Amino acid sequence: MSVPDVVWAEAPDLSDRELKAITRLVYEKSGITLHSGKRALVLARLQKRVMHGGYGSFEQYLKHVQADTSGDELTALLDAIATNHTSFFRESQHFDFLRTTVLPALVARPGAAPILGWSAACSSGEEPYTIAMTCLQLMGDDAGRRVRLLASDLSTKILRVAKAGVYGDDRVTNIPFDTLKKYFEKGLGAQKGTVRVGPAVRKMIEFQQVNLLELPQSGTLYDFIFCRNVMIYFDAQVQQRVVQGLERKLAPGGYLFISHSESLNGTTHGLNWVAPAIYRRALK
Ligand SMILES: C[S@@+](CC[C@H](N)C(=O)[O-])C[C@H]1O[C@@H](n2cnc3c(N)ncnc32)[C@H](O)[C@@H]1O
């Protein structure tokens, strides 16, 4: 019996200079500020990649990221650094407000214009799927015809998870049983222990990579935008830039939902506060 050779790569150290270079690159490309404890975070998220990619040091790895004109390695680096924590019906007051206040007014609006919503840092998809289910709960099948949702994130890796819409049973425990039964398919055989978001919900959503630092100046205006639990990773300057960009993307009367742990205090904007962590663009 032959024993395979095992090459034990030594875990590379992270010098202050390398850490500074990574911190700067992450900030420039994503707006994310790496705070205290960043050394541990960078090591935890990138050391394996540096080791198993055969780069030898963080410096070599950074050189490779910068030389890779496809941008794939930079994307992988940002994927590794970004925090993707999310859940279905997270901060459920927002979905109550959507169902009881925002959607009824949009449904009653004269004309046949579609209702447009955007989940602007959608992570693994729980947020946009929750929005879609909330629309279906209120509007029934009409939601499928009238509501169009964009779900976006910086991370292409997490967007693939979002698009697949497959979750472990442990991720859906806070969804009421009736809702689960109505909008999800139970995994069988090899898929046992998972659920998949059903087609009626999935067809309402388009997934796309969008960097909040590079929001287009023109184009579609949204009736509501969810941008939650991402600005917390940005400094005041980046928050200002993102809020201004999002404000430009709101239709008159459109709503911006941020997280209850975030605040627009300290940013200059023209939105009106309507409820905790909910702002609205003026109608005119
Ligand atoms: C903590 S998750 C928030 C998910 C969801 N909005 C929620 O509240 O549960 C933050 C997401 O922001 C994304 N993100 C970080 N920087 C970004 C940027 N510059 N543009 C777009 N998305 C970004 C990350 O990839 C991550 O998926």
C-alpha cells in the first residue's frame, strides 16, 4: 500500500504592512471598514486560501490579486471577508410595515405600472424571498404578475446560493408552518433535510451583482429598497455615498428600509423618517 506524500504548508504570518494593504484594498473595492479584531478576521478568512493556493505569503497573494485582470481573485477575496449573516423574516416589523402600509397603497395606485422593489445587499437570499412571500400573502397570484424584485449583492458566491434558494431545515424554523408549506418544496432523497423556495416566489426575483459603491446615476426607480445590515460595515463617508446613491434610485414616495442597528443620523439626505429604520422620499 502506498502512502500519499503530504506536503504540510506552514501557515503564513500576516505582517502589519500586509494587513494594511488588505484593509485598504477591501475598503477601496467594497467600502467595508475592517475594525478592531481585523487581524483575527483576515487570518480566519484568508489564511487557508493563501496556504492552499501555494502563495507562500500574504504579499505574494496580494500581488496575484492585483495582477489578475479577470477580477476573479479580488471577488474571491471580498467574498471571504464580507459577513453574510441573514435570516428569513429578520427584523419582522419591516415586513409587517410592507404588508400593512407600503403594498396596499401601491396596489391601489391608478394605472398598471409594475410594483418595483430591491433588496440591495441580499446575501444568501432570505431577505428578497421574504419580501416576495409578503407580497404573495397580501396580493395572492397578482403579486406574480405585478411585483418585480431585484436582489443584489457584491458577492457573486453568495448570489449563487441566493439564486439556488435551497436552505437547510434549521434555517427555516422561524417561518410559520402554513407559509412554509405554501411557498417551499421539501427536499426528498439526497435533498432530505433541506427545503427549496417554490417557483411562485422565485419567479418574482431577478438576481444581479451590484456594488453599492457604484450605483448607476439613472435607470429604474424603485417603490421600496431594503438595504439592511450592510451600512454598519461602512464608515461615515461611504455611508453618505451609498445613501445618496440609494435616494436617487427611489421613486417619488418610495421607501428605504435600513436595519434597526443602523442610522441615517450623520448623513445628509432628503428622506423623511416614517418609522424606526424606515425612510421615505417625498411624493414630489
Ligand atoms: C450581513 S449581510 C445583510 C443581508 C440582509 N440584507 C439582512 O439584513 O439580513 C451583508 C451583505 O452585504 C454585502 N455587501 C458588502 N459590501 C457590499 C457592497 N459594497 N455592495 C453590495 N453588497 C455589499 C455582503 O456581501 C453581504 O452579503
